[in-house]
Amino acid sequence: MSYCGDAIDDARGKHLSPIDPIKLSQDLIRCPSITPQNAGALEVLEHALTSLGFACERFDFEGICNLYAKKGSGSPHLCFAGHTDVVPLGDAALWTHPPFQGDIHDGQLWGRGAADMKCAIAAFVSALAQHTIFQGTVSLLITGDEEGEALHGTQRVLPLLAGRGDIPDLCLIGEPTCDLKIGDTLKIGRRGSITGKLTCYGKQGHIAYPQNTDNPIPRMIACLKTLYSHSFDKGTDLFEPTRFEVTSVDVGNTASNIIPHKIEARFGIRLNTLQKTEEICQLLRTICSNEGGDHDLTLTTHGNAFLTEDREKVSLIQKAVQTVTGSLPALNTTGGTTDGRFINAYCPVVECGMTEETMHQVDEHVSLEDIRKLTDIYAAILKNFFDKGHA
């Protein structure tokens, strides 16, 4: 591991952190931590945090690794939350640079997890090394189960921390949030999510004798048409309208002269704060019962939408970003679900990280300059938070 060393000064005379965020990013990327594998990523992080005086403990469930690190005591308490697990590679042959090598080329750091979100974790740890004296508590809650079902990560650790009174005043999540450049956007909420599978059953038979069959396809079409045409809401100032989208339809039929005995469809719904998952699930059941005939419907809820309404803390982070970039970041709630949906039940949540452009893509990468700038942003957030004592 090469990320620790003596503090140095660069050519401009600026004092650098004794933890290099680029080298730490490389070390994390070199851990092939595809969900649910840890592959040494949390050990790399624990080594760096221990060198900064953090007390680290592990909360591991069902083969999923989670790390909680803490330094200081009392209020104010700022927690940085994130994940070291990454999504699968796709076709590995399409990668220009090996996905777990952490190559630096053309001023970019290449590798799976660079944008989402290993470089953000490294940037925050590097910022911590610059801000070693503070009154209060800094913690990190890092899971290895965010990109998967998220059943044995953050949402299992939080009740244990709450049970001992170890809940922060503000949680900063390092998910990728920016559109065109670092610091241009913060996320202050996220949409909720439901996924489902609908199976309609019928009776197989020859296409020339439809009177002897029961074709389930028209009933599936009726269900999906009704769901697509349903107007859930018109959205809010910060949230898009709730939407239903089909991700696959399959009859498993390789013959053109057979009416199949069943058809399956998979779908997802992203909902805003005007909706609750329980109410939408009931609506889905009603529509499928009315249109689907003999069917099975399986629904999985991944959390309701949330919105952070503590504008004082949001403003604190906006102004910290502005001191680094010169511009006040925009606020929005777009994108996929994050662990913020669990954390929001305990404290205000704001997300600030890398740009979203290459996350989950082949040849995921971020610029070295963006890593340095995000480190500066996190250092400014730490300074603002603890200098002003935000509890």
C-alpha cells in the first residue's frame, strides 16, 4: 500500500495531505470488490483510517462486509457514508484499460469504481488528514452491499449504531452527483423504487386452433397498457413524475406456431415524495387482478423517496463547495436509489461526489484534477461544519 507518506508541499506552496487521494483511489480500485465481494477493499480503507487515529470496527452480516470508523466524541457529529462494492464489468474485453489495475493515462484514473465511488472515499480520507483537529465527532460508514440488494449493509448497521446513541447530526454521502463538472450539483433527496415481476398463465396449443388454448399474451398487454397509461402524479418542484417502466417481456417461445402457456414481464417504478410504496403496490395488485386473469405478481420495495429539508445544513455544504469552485451548486433529486434512503430516517442527508458521466460504464474513469478538487471540497465541508459547530 502506497498511499501513506510524509506531508509535502507542492510547487504552489500549498500543504498537501499525508494521504494522497490518487494513490489511495488506485489501491481501492485494485481490489476487485464486485458485489458482494470485499476483496480487501475495506482492509485498505481501515489501514488508512487507523493511521489517522480512527477507531475501526466491522459489522459483517451474511458474508457482507461493513466498516464503521470513528474519531472524536460528542457533537457536532458528521458522518461520511459510502460503499466500496462495485457493479459487474460487462464485457471485460471491451475495456481499454484493465478494470482493476488503476491505470493513469491522459490525466485520467481508469477502473471500475473510479466514479462510483472509490475515488470519493479516497478524497474524503485525504481531506480528513488535512483537518486533524476538531471539536466533535467524525465517522465513516462504508458498506460492501450498496450496488446489490442492500439487505445486509447500511440498513442493518444503522439500528445498531442508533441503539448506542451513535447517530450523526449530518450525513454526507459520496455518491456521484455532478453533471458537467465537480461541485456543480448536490443531491438532497432521491426517488423511491419498486421492482416487480408479473407472470400471466394460460393454456398452450396450436396457433391454428386458438379456441382450444388460452393465450396469456393479450392479458399481459392489457395489464402493461393500463399501467403505462396510469397517471400517478405530475411531480414536484424537485422530483420528476412517478413513472412505470418495463425492463423485459419474455414468453420463452422458440416456435412460431405455438401459443405459449405463460408470459413474464419485469418492471420498475421510480416514485417521488407524493407516493408511498405501499399504496403503489396495492394499485399494482388491483390492476393485475382486473386485467391479468390467472397470474402471479411479485413486488420488491427498495425504499420510499426522501427529501432533506434541513436547509441550514444544505446551505452549509453549498457554501463550502462554492469556496472551492466559485459557484453555488444546484440541488436536485435525480438518479438511482442510494443508501440515503435508509440514513434519512436518522439524520439529514446530502450527497456530493464525482461526476456521473462514466459510472457503471465500460472504461469508467475520472480525472486526476477532479479527485484533487473533490478532496478540497470535502476539506472545506469539514472546516465549515466543525468551525460553526453544526449540531
